[in-house]
Amino acid sequence: MDKILGIVFTNRLMRTIFYFFYSRYLIKKYAYKRPKFEDRDILERIIFPYVLARFNPKRILDIGREDYQWFYNEFFIGRELWTIDINPERQEFGAHNHIVDDVANLKKHFKDNYFDFIIMNGVFGWGLNDKEAIEKTFASIYDILAPEGIFVFGWNDVEDLTPVPIKNIKALQQFKPFYFKPLKSNTFKAKNGGHTYNFYIK
Ligand SMILES: C[S@@+](CC[C@H](N)C(=O)[O-])C[C@H]1O[C@@H](n2cnc3c(N)ncnc32)[C@H](O)[C@@H]1O
């Protein structure tokens, strides 16, 4: 299987075709029903397939895991996937390489420039709420992301889930905004809950 994937992954057109169909297969098989352009639809149907096809990331970090996300591991088959969550009960939904710890401690676990793709969705404002820990987390994400690596930051643009205004987070300003072609912007607000995706490149 790994050999076949290795061949498919070498060519961008083949990856694009593969992830178009594979993402739809995974969604149909495992995902709960959701309207188009709801946050999770965007993540699974648009963001993951595009990042995987366009950047072919070898090492991926997914921060924060809920029960409805256990099948996300399947998106990243044939790649080195890591997950981290502060809650030990979430370990069973994580990747084979899972860490139970506060995301603010990322630098304890990874060396600089390690990951090609990092996603942190629904953690800021959902536990990651302390101002210092927020700065430390984004600074660490920047450090452990490889040059030209992609960082997708999903958050809820509503007052009670925004512990610090995004524009005031100093460590985030190190990243360059990345124009995410399928969504025609470097930031995209979903149809529900003010859920917003910001796209960055190092
Ligand atoms: C609302 S859930 C969202 C998770 C998921 N990434 C998603 O896309 O829906 C928030 C998750 O973040 C985890 N979390 C909250 N604060 C954290 C922190 N400081 N470090 C690591 N994980 C944290 C929680 O345990 C929970 O599993």
C-alpha cells in the first residue's frame, strides 16, 4: 500500500485527483451530515485535500482532537502524523503518534523546522485562553514549522471565544498570510459560529 501511495504522491496532478475522491470517500463513510460551507465541511472537503495535493506535506501536526475526528488520521495515510491534546481522554481519537500535553509545551517535544503542515482548529478560546500561553503557543508553532510550511488556524470569531484579539497576538505576526486559492483569500469565515480559518506560510 505504502509503495502505491508513494507513486501517487510523487505527482501533483495524481495527488489532486486522489485527494478529491479520497476526501469524499472518507466524508461519506465517516463524517456526520453537515451543510456545505459549514466549518467542518470546509476543512475536510476543501482544506485538507488542497493542502495534501498542493504541498505534499511529509510531517503533519494536528492540535486538539475530538471524538468526531478520529477518522482524520485516514486523511494522512502514508505520512508522519502527530496529534497533541491536553486531555488524556482524547488520546484514543489521536494519531498513532499522540502526545498528551498542553500545546504551549510544543517545544518540549519537537525540534525547530520539523513540520510541513500544522493545523490548530478550535483550541484557541476552547482551553487555550491564557494570554501568555497563547503567545508561547504561536511562537512555538512558528519555530517547529519548516520554512515554506503551512499553518492553518481555525478559531471562532465571536467575543466569548476570542480570549485575545487576533491582531494583538505578536507571535502570529511572524507568519506571512497565505492566499488559499480554493477559498480565494487568506482568511475565510464559515457559515456557522463565526468559525474562521486563517492561512499562513512561514
Ligand atoms: C473544541 S475541541 C476542538 C478540537 C478539534 N481540533 C476540532 O477541530 O474540532 C478543543 C480541543 O482542544 C483541546 N485543548 C484545549 N486546550 C488545550 C491546550 N491548552 N493544549 C492542548 N489541547 C487543548 C481540548 O482538550 C479539546 O480536545
